[in-house]
Amino acid sequence: MSLSFPNPSRSYEEAGRRIRFIGHDGVFEIPFFAAADLFPAATSEAGYLKAFDAARLAINTAARRAYSAARKPAYVLTRADFG
């Protein structure tokens, strides 16, 4: 199966300074995190989530690339994953 993102839920994790979201590969849930520094203009939880939503297509594309390159228990997307 291929990675999909049927659930648009996401949450901001202050401690890790990242946004958490879930991908699905068949029956498997794959945790992903987008580093907060991907959104330099954001200054609050609401700002990070809004910026994440605006960039969701690019984030999902980067997540699919990372997932297809290697299987891991979780993925943290950084600037290096975009390009």
C-alpha cells in the first residue's frame, strides 16, 4: 500500500517544538513530526498550526519521500526533507 493522510488532525508539541501528524500505510499508523523551524514566521501554537495547514501539500509530499526512502518508527521532517 502507499502512504496516505486521510485524517487532517495535527497537534503542536511545545516540548519538541514540532507539529505531530499521522500517515497511514494500510492498517499501520505512521507518526510524523514537522520541525517548528520550518515555519519561521509562526510565534504561537495557533500560528504553527496555521502555517502547517498552509504547507500541508508540500509536507505530505516530503513525508511520502522520507517514508519511501526508509522505514522508521517515526519521522521528523526538517528543512533537509524539502527541496
